[in-house]
Amino acid sequence: MVAWLDMKDKRFVIQEHSTCGGPEGVHWDLMLEQDDVLATFRLHEPPGDVLVHAVRAERIFDHPLRFLWYEGPVQNGTGRVRIVDRGTWRPARACDHLVFDGAILHGAFTLTGITETEWRLHRCGRTGRRGES
């Protein structure tokens, strides 16, 4: 499980990962700064979908902080990544919500662990893209 102990704003990034003919096709990696690594969750639907319904988030291996800025080819020629959203996040003080300040993820969301690797990300209330209510 990921521990959300520090109440200070941290950075996040969402990278779209296009694979080269692999079985996975396209997926999105949500990376949350946690100490000296990025806790990473693979989203199998576009990040904008979480504004409408819960999205499956698979907990995968941590990434180094340099992935906050990286765009380009993936190691071993297995595809490319590009940044589709970035900003800051913080845990809400009184509940299990995460508060994001990005272009797509903006407002309160919940990241709920079902198993060690299977999670669900969903929007709380009526916050979403900037300018929407």
C-alpha cells in the first residue's frame, strides 16, 4: 500500500504510453511523487474518463523522479511516452481523498486499493477539468 503521510504538495505526471504493436496498445501511467520516487499506477482508460466513472488503476513498479519531465522512446524500443497532464497533488486532511491541481485531474479524487496491485481511481463530488463544476 502507498502511505500518504506528508501533507505538503507533491508533483504528479500522467504519461500516455503507446506500445509498438504489443498486446497492451495504449495505456496511461499516473505517477505520484512519494519521497524520492514516483509511485506509479497504470490506467487502462484515458485519464479524462475518470471525470465520468471510476477507472481501473494497476499498481506497478516505482519510477525515478526524472520521469516527471520525460517524453520520448521507451527503453528497449517498446514504444513512446508523452506527457498528457502534470501538476501537484496532496492528501486531503480529513478523508482518504487526493486533491489534484492539474489540467485534467483537478479537484478531489479517491484512489482505493482493492488488492495490493488492483486499485480504482474516481472523482469525488463535482470537480473535474478546470472551469467545470
